[in-house]
Amino acid sequence: MSKNAKKVLLVVTNVSHYDIDPSHPTGLWLSELTHAYDIFESRGYEQTIVSPAGGKSPLEPRSLTFPNYDKSAKAWHDDPKKMALLEHTASPDDINAADYDAIFFTGGHAVMFDFPGSEGLQRITRDIYENGGVVSAVCHGYCGLLETKLTDGSYLVAGRNITGFSWREEILARVDKLVPYNVEERMKQLGANYSKALLPFVSNAVVDGRLVTGQNPGSAKETATKVAKLLG
């Protein structure tokens, strides 16, 4: 790696099931990580994977089925070295935000439970943003921005153009009865200018300055590409 390589922090979940129904598994949506990772790797960026508690990040079983389980996800799943990265993620306490140029929140319904309450992730996100870095999220990853405030006490997302997994998509995915809250609604309550694509599950990414958000699993490549464009 060159000494001047850009550094990106990728955020994954530690949660393996829904609170309301522990028999219903969830976890990291694998392709949302791998599509971004592949794009950043192709640019020569250094990447670190962090989770709210550190340690293991379980996989969402539905992300390992057609059509979500694509070439990129399969290549990662078949690579013991890559899978080991998800067994031993860093914890927020291990991370010095000043080292990173961008943060990228991955999704999977699991993140709804452990991203918002993580003060460590909020601190890192605020510091990266206020240091002039890029803050990004795909799909449910934007749950990680729900409680993030800037130094002046305002919400990072207030008045900003964003997207993320829509309530309509929750209903179509048949998990609207399982999820703990309506994140699209919460974002609007915080003053975010939420928008979504005309059709569900198509790629859609929104850039507002140094804030980049993608709507759904199919938006991971577009989101990461737009982050890379900002990083140069």
C-alpha cells in the first residue's frame, strides 16, 4: 500500500436475529459489503472493518440466496481469509477517526438494532465528517446516522438529501412486522430530505456534499463509486 492510500472504514453489524422473533435470523447483507469492498480495493484504498461491539459479524441468510448471492458475494464467502475479517472486526474503541478519509455503513436488517445506539460509531462518524471526510451508507446502513450529532448539537442528517431502505421496500420484503421502527419515517422526523427511486429495489444513490447514501442492496456499487469519486 502506498503511504498516501485513502483509508475507508466499513461498518458491519453484530446482531444475528430480530428482537421480536429470535427464531428469525438476520445479519450483514453480504453483497452490500463486498460490492463496496471490491470498488475500494480496485482503487488501492486501505480498508478496515468495524462493528458496534467488535468481533463477529453474522451473515443475513437471505443475502446468500439468488439473486443476492452474486459473483462478488460468493467470492468473499468462498475465501477463508475474507471470511476471517468478519470473525474479527475492530471495535469503535480501536479506531482513531483521524486515520480515515471515509466511513461506509453496510446494511441488513440487523443494523437497525445495533447501529443507532453505538456512541463509538457516532463519535467516529462525526469526527470523520468534521475532519472533511466522507460519510456514506447503503440500504439499512443509514440507521447508523439516526443518532449522529455534530459538535454543534445538530443532527448530521438534518436538512440533508438522503435515501435508504424505504418503508415500501420493507413491506415488499415482508419484514414490516418484524422491524423495530420505520427508519424512513424517523429520518424525516429528524429533518432529513428523504427521497426514493420510483421503482423499489432499483439502484439509487444520493450525494449531498460529503454525505452519500444508497437506497437498497442493489445500490451498493453506485454508492461506493460515488464515494470513490469524492475521495479522488
